[in-house]
Amino acid sequence: MSQSIVSSPIPARAGIGLRLPHQALVAATRPAAAWFEVHPENYMADAAALAELEQLRAHYPLSLHAVGLSLGSAAGVDAGHVARLRALTQRLAPGLVSDHLSWSQANGHYLPDLLPLPYTAEALDIVCRNVAQVQEALGRQLLIENPSTYLCYAAATLSEAEFVAALVRRTGCGVLLDINNIFVSACNQRRDARSVLDHWCQTLDRHSVGELHLAGHALVATSGGEQLRIDDHGDRVCAEVWSLYENAVAHFGILPTLLEWDTRLPDFAVLQDEARHAQQRLNAHAHTAAERDPVERDPAERGPGARAHAGYA
Amino acid sequence: MQATPETGAGACTSPASWPLATLQARMATALMAGDEAGRQLPEALFAGALPGSEGLRVHRNTVLGAFSNALRLGYPAVERLVGEAFFDRMAVEFARAQPPVAPQLAAWGAAFADYAGHFPGTEMLPYLRELARFDARFDELARRVADEQFAGVELAVDASVTLCFTAGLLVHSSSYPVVALRDAVLADDAAALAAIDATAAEHHIAMWRASAGVMVQPLGSAAARYLRAALGGATGEQALAAALIATAPGQLEYAPGSEADVAAQLQREILRARFVRITTNDNAVTGAGQ
């Protein structure tokens, strides 16, 4: 039962975001997958799905990727939700736990979106307080993901990368770097995505990054006829994002990488195929790195996830 | 006293210097607003390459779409009956009236059945509220773990016989034939739907979660009273007495003709049901539920 489950570190391989429509198939067939990541909120009011996931957990490393902590809320995090997440982490013993640099609670209500923060000193204080509170409650490190953005605030005094780097320094949290989100945000702000990634690389402690995310997105027209990229996780990873990913792996090293797909969910085999594409790039980098530096340490030991069980401070 | 986002200093200052609490309160209100004026935030708040209103539109679509999708999962028959566009209108208006307070959206929306039943434009579907209530029950049970061990309520029928019910077993009562309605709607079977006598009459259903999914079994009035009493903690004698209560004149309820009728109904609908296991004091197990 749950007491016997030991936390398995997430391998530095390409995993798959497991969604409820695929779960029964995965439970029945146990397909090849290096690891799975799920949204814990989907299991907090679904005992049947949780029981099935608990069985899967015995066969695959598992990561919990939350969407509801609202780490950027000025009103603070919801203690009840933190308690529910804590109960799940104790039951499922995930290798990684993460959420987003965003907010979704205000006026006493929950808004199901990852709403953007102004990158200011005030917001940094608030996010640091909230992240520290959650890490304390969970007794482990959180990874914080950069969201896709469609808004920039006039009040911002820090870049997103500077904000995240400061957050890492002050709380000991790790970083879940979403490469698709970097691309979507950069394009929507009419900036060069490679330059934005370079800024992330220069700003972050490379060892603070514990996981990478990849996904597809949609291209739509605004009411003014301009192009807008929507992070809908509804397509294959585009060529530009694969290129950015190769650059990110070259800088941050071989890290657990997750393929996300949420809307217009295809057959599970398509997700496996996308994961294979990511794994090929990880393998290529490993080969190159081995030729260049044969004593480079085991990439599975890299990243903050590896020290998640030894304390986050 | 601490200033609130709406009354604090931030409300009077330039948008670019609003405290975070003010910004979040204003943005949340703008995202949920139904009227165009309420959706606006000052453009001075934003500095991106695109107008702030465009970004707000993306977030509004995401928020409202997520509300609709969450309710769609819990009320599939309602959505199929009224159509996607009408369902989205109901869902968004419901979310504006009763937004969730926590992120696990599967647990939100219990009041949607009443809301949908009174929503303008649904007057021609008098059974919509009851269908929605049944959808919600179905969804609630689907999210439970199946009980194969009959680990629910136990009822001592007499000194030697005990009924063991499956955990989570419930009696659902409705004034419309919701099982037939839901089956026809989800099957897109217009002919079957048209053939259903949807006049108001009392219907009772036993519902439980098995490993194969959510199970339903129609119950007569006496069996429903018996089972409801049993699940409510009554003794065997009390449950039997509840089953034998005569129907008051004028009530829309099946009236048992005699104690023999009630006994036959209980035998047929309770003792042989798949949601019950019968044990005797010598540990023998009998009955259809095993």
C-alpha cells in the first residue's frame, strides 16, 4: 500500500504528461515511458483515479505538477490546498513537485488559469513568502515554472529570469524551465526567443534547473490582426522550440524533460513519439558531452530534484 | 485596520503602482465581468508589445473555457441535451454567480443542477433539473473507488441474518424517469427520447460504484423506503416498517397493495440485488450480491 512506496528520483530522460483520458490505458498496458507527470488537482476529488494512479506509481517514477497553489497571490496560499497537496505527496512519494510562477486566487475565488505577475520587488517578497510556506509544509523543495505570458506590466522592474533567479536564491526552490513558454512569451512580446533563452542561461544558476518542459502551442490572430501564440498544449512541439530545447540542454545539461499535451489529446502513441524526439536530443547531447568531457558526472544526479529528499534549504 | 484592495491607497494611485493585492482583485473582477465596461483595465497598467486588452481576452477565454469544461465533465447529458453553445452560456453565467473557491474543479458545481433548471430558455425541458441532478450523482459515484467487499452499511434483518451493502450505495429519487432520459440523450437517440413518458411521477433508483462503473437499479417505492431507512441507520424492524407505510392519497407514489406485495418487492429488488450480500450467523454467505 501507500506506506511501502519509496520515492523514486525522476530520471534525466523524456517523460510524458499523463492525463486522465489515457490513464486507464496506461494502467492496463503499462506502455514504455521513462516517467509520468500528473496534475495533483485532478486527483484531489477523484478517489477512483487516485487509486489507479497509486497502482501505476509502483511501476513508473512520478512527478506532481500543481496548477492551483497560486504562489503569486498577495492574499497568500490556501492552507487547505497546501494540506491536500501534502497528503498526496505523502501518499504518492513523487520524485519532483512543482507549480507555476503565477496567481489564480483573488477575491476569495479560484480562477482556473496561470495569471501573470508583475516582476516587482513587492511581488518577489510575496512569492518568496508563499514558496517558503509551501516548502515548509511539504518538507521538500518545489520547482517553479515560468508561465506563458500574454501581458507585460508597466510596473515590472525585473526580467522574468532575474525574478526567478532571486526567488531561487531566497527560498532554495528549483526551476522548471518551460522551453515552449519561453518561446510563446518571447514571440508575443515581439522579442527574439533565442536572446531570451540566452538571458535565462546567463541569469540562472545552471544547477538550479531541475526539469524542462516541452509542448505544442497554437497560432491565432488578435482582433487587430496581429499574430498571437497561445500555449494550449494542443499540438506537437514546433521546430523553433526543438531548436531552443537543444540550446537549453547544451547549457543546463541533461535534465528530466516532460512532454505536455492537454487539449485535443491524441492517442497515447503520439505522446510517446514526441517523448522519443526529446530523448533523441538528450542522447545526442550525452554523446557529444561524453566525447568532450568523458568524466562528466551522471546526469541523473544533476538538478535540484536529486537533492529533494535531502532538504531544500 | 488593514486596507482592502478596493479601499486602500492603491485604489487612488496610478495603475502602474497598484499594490499586488489591488491588481489581482481588479484583474479577477475584470476577467469575470459579463459586461464590456466591467472587463476593462487601464492600459497604463500594461507595457507589452500587444495591448493589455488582448492579453486579458486570452486569459478570459482560458478561465471561462475551463469553467465550462469542468462542468461539462460532470453534466454530460445536460450538455448533450441543450447543445454545446447553450451549455457554455449556462456554465459561464453559473461560474459568475457561484465561482469555485478551490482548484479541484471536479468538486465544484453541485448547485449547477438547480441553476440550469431555472435558466432562461430551458422552460421546454421541465425535467432538465432532475436530469442534471442525476448527472451529478453519476459523476460523484464515478469518482469513488469501487467496493467489492460489501464494506458499507450492515442491517440485521433478524437474529441470524444480516444484509451487507456495498459502500457508497445510495437511493436517488426523482420526479422524472431520469435513467431512461439520460440513456436516450447520451445515445443521441431522438426516437427513444420522444417515446419516454416525461410527465412527473416518482422514480427511485439504487446507485453504486462497481469495478465496471456506476451501476443503477430501479426500485419501487416500498423498496426505496426500506433501503433508504437501512442506509440511514434503521434497524431491520424499522426499515420494514418504513417500507410498509401506506401512501397518502394524492401522492405521486406507487402504493403497495399489501404486505405480501411489499415482501415480494423487497425480495425482488433488495435481497436479490447485486449491491447486497446476505450473511447468516453461521458465516454462510448467500444472495445474488456475492
